[in-house]
Amino acid sequence: MFPFIHEIYRFPYSDYRAIPYGGYDRLPAQQRLTFVLVHGSWADAHFWDGIAAALRKAGHIVHTPEYAGHGHDPNKNVTHAMITKSVVDYIARHNLHDIILVGHSFGGTVIQKVAEQVPNRIKRLVFWDAFVLKDGESLADELPPPTRQGFEQLRASSRDDTIMLPFPLFRELFVNTASLEQAQQFYTSVAPEPAKPLFEKLDLKKFYSLPTPKSYLYFYQDNVLPQGEGYGWHPHMSIRLGLFRLIVGDGDHFTDSRTRPALVAQKLYEAGRD
Amino acid sequence: MFPFIHEIYRFPYSDYRAIPYGGYDRLPAQQRLTFVLVHGSWADAHFWDGIAAALRKAGHIVHTPEYAGHGHDPNKNVTHAMITKSVVDYIARHNLHDIILVGHSFGGTVIQKVAEQVPNRIKRLVFWDAFVLKDGESLADELPPPTRQGFEQLRASSRDDTIMLPFPLFRELFVNTASLEQAQQFYTSVAPEPAKPLFEKLDLKKFYSLPTPKSYLYFYQDNVLPQGEGYGWHPHMSIRLGLFRLIVGDGDHFTDSRTRPALVAQKLYEAGRD
Amino acid sequence: MFPFIHEIYRFPYSDYRAIPYGGYDRLPAQQRLTFVLVHGSWADAHFWDGIAAALRKAGHIVHTPEYAGHGHDPNKNVTHAMITKSVVDYIARHNLHDIILVGHSFGGTVIQKVAEQVPNRIKRLVFWDAFVLKDGESLADELPPPTRQGFEQLRASSRDDTIMLPFPLFRELFVNTASLEQAQQFYTSVAPEPAKPLFEKLDLKKFYSLPTPKSYLYFYQDNVLPQGEGYGWHPHMSIRLGLFRLIVGDGDHFTDSRTRPALVAQKLYEAGRD
């Protein structure tokens, strides 16, 4: 009845005096960041190609790890833990520190779990129109019931426990601001998505105890989830982060990664900088 | 208590395999559309003059049918069915097919009923800050109670069962981003609105069974309805469409039709194209 | 359960025929306004410096009264009534009439009370991401419980019943779109805020009987309050104004007052003009 979730909207930084923000004085005017970009469902690491190029051009270090069940991985029978392990292993293998860990869409659930495992390597978490699950939730729990039922039907009708996104849904919900030609071009990159991780309930107790700074980047033409009345990216999921920095843009869920990568890069920088 | 309306948020396109989107390949790069634009209350077909000119300049065919009780029609004693019939008859008389049927404001309720009668002539429905009524609802049911009571008082005080929009309401709610001079100029076009169709409860069962593609165009400075907490255009009414394409602009309810018609035309094209 | 507040969403201007809007014809094309700008918490009258300069350059008269407990006032032990009296006395002392009374943030609660005392001097009230309290509420009542508890802890730990805004909260919530360097610069102006007025419950019965025209200016990257699900500036507080003019901008809570003062000035003009 009372829509605010008391348990997870904790007052942040009650020990703020311990935060050495005076140290910020030593930062150069043009801050150089290390981004690790984690894509979402029906995408692979190439989702980030244009955005990563724009960030690198601005002087940043950018990593775009692929994860289990996606890209060239032929095995679609993966769990959420395997996906998380892909990203954790990538970060450890490259010995990355002070990273801005960005999750897009389903990637939000991945960075929640990655943050639990390597919190000391992360400088800030950035959720870009990304799921922020409550402890014990699955991604599917955040879908309107008819959408969830639709996904369950698509899952049941697949031969390898995947969900293929029908083009009309992709066109209207993921690339709504694109032209049809752009939508068709983007759709050639869409592969069947392993279903299991979308329905796994995640233990996120540790995530909600982490003091890691967090940002939420919201694009207001994003149409993947209904925006309001109990669903949606912002504020429905963003407020679960407790204290977070809000950055807003005018894009949709997928289109701008291709058509305006420099804009997305700038917004990710605004979300990720100190 | 649970604000999501299960019955009408159906998973769309469960039979998507039957949709020949491969046929989209044959579309020309610059898609030519046939628009039928249906205005709202306290307006007539001239509401569309600037927008229609901009659309025609871009190569589209545009129709702006007038309907019963509006424009030059001296009879204000009309029903919602008479208004619907005006548009249906216009479409049939001109033998229009593959139309992008656009409804603005009250016009949303009109295109809901028109779609029920000539579904095979319609390529896509576009609701622009328009009412999407639930089955059995009237437009008045979507107004906050004090607003509805105010309209009922204005209705009762009229001699011909109309409601005249007071200038202060028009200025603050319909043309809030305009200058006073523009608001006064626009107000010279405002005529008393037939009251009955705003209070008629509509049978919309067939509408909610139609597979017609749908879009919602939302202008975020629109102030006609409270945006949120149980009221408003988007997402409150847009989510009733099930699968829909969202397009967002920065205008208000009336002003941009006069001051930025090319912007509105572009947004309607983005909402209407395949 | 039903989130709409019947009592305060009264149908406005039911006596609209008495409003001489025909008199607007005599206004010059370039309307000259008298602004009185009332800042919020963790700020002083210098908050308005850039905005006031931009408004004056556009031909307007601008006043930026300081109020009790702020600026050079060494006494932090103030009440809401003392703050209100500061602004009322300023208006009386300068014999101001036909003023556009603007409140930012906490300043919204101040202009609510000022309007009760000098309604005849006010042409229009403008709330810019400002609190609009219900009768009997305190500002603290509009904060999410964990935020309120955090403020109560900060208050309890102060020696002079003030609340100092920790830098991380200021940076993420008040100047989220700024660079770190800008945030640090702005933070040098932040002083401990007298706590008592934030927790005082206000009698606002008279405010809700005033026919004064009202506007709400909402910046959609403002992150001070969660935007939705029972909290936030617009529409959560704006709808309490009954009839109001909505103007929307893309800024945050503090940054644009420094980085884009001309933009804020233009938006305030759009909110304030007839």
C-alpha cells in the first residue's frame, strides 16, 4: 500500500566524515576513468563499440567484457552465477582497479552481483536503464505479469531454453525512436537470450550493504518497461540505490548506442566521474 | 491497490510469426504515409493547419476531418457516436486505406471507436496526449474529481449543454508555455464544447481486441491532466495500449501546434512510421 | 489508498467571469515584472546572484531578501515564523506590489506563509522545485523516512541545532550534473542550516483559500527528492496547487543557478508572466 521500500532506502554515508573528499583536490581537471561496460539481454559486447570508441577518444580506458551465453559462446545453458563469473574473472585477469562499472538493462543485475564479489576494485556503479533487483528478486519479477507470461511462452516454445525477442517488440520497445531501416539493421545483432538467468532469484543482501557510490542514468524515451504505476527504471528501481546520482538523457533503450554514441559516452562520463 | 491493470496489459503479438515484417524490406527509404488527424475538445479541424502543412511538405497525404458539433456545425447537441460516425464516414467517403489515425486529447476516445468500426483501413493508431479510455469509462472518469465537478457546474450553467473553457484554465493548462499574446490569440479559436460526449461511458471491448499497432506521443510540459498519482497521459493511459511505441517531446497541449508545427509533424512521423 | 488529495485540488476560478483578462490587452509586448526571489536551505541570498543579473538584464526588477538564520545572521536559533517575517518585512519596507514571489526548495514553504500575510501584494507565486506543504505538515514529513532519520541524526550531533549537508549528499543530490570542481566550488557556500524550521508543522489553511495564480517550475534532473512513488516535486507537490502553470527544464537543484543562470531566468519568466 505504501509504495516506498523502507528497508532498502537507507540513509547513506552516515559516516561521511570518514570519506576523504578533500583528496578530490588532487584530481586533474580532466579526470581519466577506467570504464567496464556490461551489456544487457539480446546484445553482446559489440553493443558498446561506438560508445567505447567515444569514451577512448575522450581519454578514458574502456573494457567491454563478454559473458557466458553471449557473443561467440555456443553454450546457451548458463546461470546468472556463470555470467557474473565471466565479468569477475575478466576484471581479475586484467587486474583492474578503481573501475566505473556500468550495467545496461539486464547488465544491472550482473553488476549488482559483481560488486558483491570484487567491491574493492570498484570506484562507482552506474546503472543505465538497468534493473536494480531487490534481495530475493528475479528480473522477471519486475516485468508486468502479461509480459512475463509472454516471455514464459516464448521460453517454453524454444528448443534450447532461450527467448528470442520478436521484431515488433524490439522495434516498439527497444528502438522506438529509430527509423525502420535502423531498427532492421540493429535487429540483425539480436540473438536468442538464455532464459534461465532472467528467472533466477538473486541473493543480494551483500549488495545492499556496500558503500560503493552509485549513479543512475535514465533515458526518458526508454520504453522497455512501463514508466510508473509500480514499474519502470526511474524512480521505481533507481530509488533502491539509496543515495545515488541521477543523470537524465532523451534517448531510448538501444538506438542511441548506434546513432549517438558520443552523447551516451558523455552521459556515462557525467554519471561516472567523481 | 495494485495499480497495474492486468486485464488490458495483454502480451502483444503472441502470434508475431504471422506478421510479415520481412515485407518491410520493400519500403522506400523515405516512407510516405497517409495521416488522418482527429482533433480534441475546444478545437476544430483548423487546429491541424500548421502541422498538416508541415507533413504535406514532407511528402505525406494528410486529412483533417471535422466532426459533429464542431467547426461550422451549428448543432451542439451531439453524441459520441455521431462524432465517431463523422470520422468513419469521412474515411469511407474518401476510400482511405493504410491510414495513420492520430487522435489528440479527446480525439483519443474518437479514434478508439473509429478503430472498432474500420479496423482494416488503419495501419497504426497514434495517441498524442490523448485519452485512452478503459472499457466502460467516460472521459470525465479520467478527470480528478474537483475538475469533473467544475466541468459539471459549467455544463449546468450553459444554455445548450456545452462547456466553455475559462481563459485562465486555457492559459495555464493548455498553452502554459505560450506568451500571453499567443494564448489570447489561440483563445479566439476556442468555442463551447458539447458536454455530452465527455460524460458518455463507452463500450470499448472490441478496441481492446484489435491487433492494430499503436503509438503514444507524450509532450512532457502538457499540463491538462496531473501527470502521476493515478492520473495523466503517460504512463497512466499509454500503458493501456499494451505494446505501444513511445515518442516524447518537450511541448505542451496546444502551443506547439501553432508555434512549432514542424516539430509536431516530425514527432507524429516518428510515431506513425513503420 | 487513493493518492489524490480531494480537499486541496479544488476546481479553480469557478468565478472566472470576474477576472478581467480583457485587461491583458493593455500590457506591453515585453512584460516587465517585479521578482522577489526566496532561496532554500543550505543557501543564502547570493544563490540568486547570476539569475537576478540575467533577469535585470531582461528589464525586470529583482529583489533577493535574506531571511533569519541565513547569510550574515549569526543567530541560527530561528523559527519558520521568523523566516517568514524577514520576507514579509522586506516586502513591506520596500512597499512592493504586483510581485512574482518565487520560492526555491525550502523557500516554497516560506512563500506559502508569506502569501498568507501579504496576499494583496502578490501577482503570482512560483514554486521552483519547491516544497508545497499540506496544511499541518512539516518539510520533514515530505522526506523519505530514512532521509528524515539521517537528518535527525545530523541535527542531534550538532551543537547549535543545525544540520550540515555532507558533501557526498550535496554532490549527488543537489549538483548531480556538475563537475566535481564545480561541486566543490558551490560547496564552499554551504553553511549549516537551522534545523527547527524544517521540522515545524505549518498551519496553511489560509494558503489553500488564496486565489493567487500559481506556477510550478520543475527541473527533471533534480534529485533532491525521489521523483515518484509517493514523493517528489512534480506532480507529487505541484498538484496541491490546484490550478497551476507547469514549466519544465532539464536542470538539477543547484547547478544551473551558477552554470546557466540565463536559462533559469528565462524559465522563471515563463513561469511568472501573465
